[in-house]
Amino acid sequence: MFSTNVTHPSTIQGWLVERIADYTERAPHQVDPKVPLAELGMDSVSAVTLCGEIEDRWSLDVDPTLVFDYPTIAEIAGYIAAEFSVAA
């Protein structure tokens, strides 16, 4: 389905940084993966939209509460990577 590289946490994190940068109108280098999304300026509508993008990108079924359960990019990336290691 996906190569290991595509589901590696750093690859996932890079994709998330790009998406969050777009939502918060920042340059990707201004997005710290360890800072909570709320502190980066993500609102609830953007968070729900991001969950939909995650579902589409990785064919995962994620609950919109994902961003509350895993409030940083680094934590979300770890969650997505773990989902693939469980499925493997």
C-alpha cells in the first residue's frame, strides 16, 4: 500500500508542517512541530479540515478530536505512523 518512507514519522511530519503552514499563513520554517496547533493559530474549522485531509492522504479513519488528543504536529505524525505499524 504505502512504502515505509511515506509512513515514516519524519515524512508525515513534513507533510503536516506544510499543511499547517498553509492554514496559518506562515512559511513552513516558521511552524514548530512541537508547538500545539492552537498556539500556531489553527481554529476548529481548520482542524476538522485537516483531519479530512489526513483521512484522504493516508486512507485512515480519524476522529475530529485527533487534534485535541494529539495537539502537536509531532504527536499527530507519531499517531499516524503508529497506525501503519499496527496495520503491518
